[in-house]
Amino acid sequence: MKINQVETAVGITKKNIRFYEEEGLLRPRRNAANGYREYSDEDVARLRRIKLLRKLDVPLAEIREMLDGSVSLSEGMRRHADELEQRQNVLAASMEFCAMLQQTPGMLDALDAEETLRRLTEQEEQGVHVVNVEKTDRKAERYQGAVIGAALFIALMLFLVGLMVWACLTDPAGAPPPAIMAFLIGLPIACIIGVMVVLVDRIKQIGKGEEDAYRHY
């Protein structure tokens, strides 16, 4: 099954299907003849499970453990329920504080931020956290991998260009005709340009990450 067929069958965008492959949640086989991905019925079923869990806002790490069988469905859902309960408590505390600030007259610049932060800190010291800023951002790792891979390839191409130019300068008599030489030098340069275009597109894709599950599924 091709990716377009999977997109229609499951209702997951091609972008997200590839995203899940990059995250190791899906491993379709590749056709040895053309290198294209071929999705099996099990891949489709696996994507439906991923779609279900993402709609419930289960983190990718938790989904990976359940798919790999290292964590049971029951244990995974218990963990997620605990996380949702913590979020609910955070939201309740935030709503309570917002309601308090709603009663404050005037504009924002008239607010005693120092005193308000002190009260907020007191609540947090009592175990009532209003915000949760602990998030894992793997985009930096992906950026680094894409840039390093492209840089190594470009360096190899530049080395080949330099090697050919050096050979021509060292032995002009044995150099190929100008037209062939231009082709030989132009080929790696064209590869460099192609890699740069792909790198820019890849960086854009990394920046977008996974599409919003509630709008694109």
C-alpha cells in the first residue's frame, strides 16, 4: 500500500505518517526495486492505534513503549490518566488565579506584579503549581543531525571538485577536454545545490513538527 492510500484509509496526513516514521513509531518496509515505502495492513492498524492515542493526547514516548510492548495498555493509560489529573489541577489553579486577577481594576501596568508573584510563589511552595514549563524539545537534535549530514556531503563534493582542479593544474596535458571537465566539476556542484535545497526544506519540516492532532486527523 502506498502512502497516499494509507493517508486516505487512516485519515492521517502524509506529513504525520513520515513524522511517526522518524520517531520510530512506524517502520514500513521499502521496495528493493525502487526504494519506495510499502505499507502493510499491520502498518495501517498500527497507525490507527497511534491516531487513537494521539487524539487522547498521549505523549509519543508513552505510545512508543505501548507499541513496543514494554508497557501494557492498562499501565500506559494509568500513567496518562495521572498526567491528565495533574494538568487538571494546574488548570484549576490557573483559573482560580485568573478569576482573582479578573477582579483587579485598571490596566496591566497598574498591577502590583511583585506582590502577585509573591502570592503565586506561596501557592507553588504549598504544592499547587500554576504552570508547567518542563517540556522536551527534540527539534535542536533534528536540526543538528540534518545540518551535520548535509555539511559532510557538501565537504565530500567540494573535496572532489578540488581534487579534479588540482589534477588538471598538475597535469594539463592529461586533462580531459574543457566540456567534459566542466561537466565533471558541474556535477558535484549541482549535487551541493540539491542538498542545500533539501536541507532548507528539511529545516522547515522540522520547524513545523507534528501537525495538530485535533485539526488534521
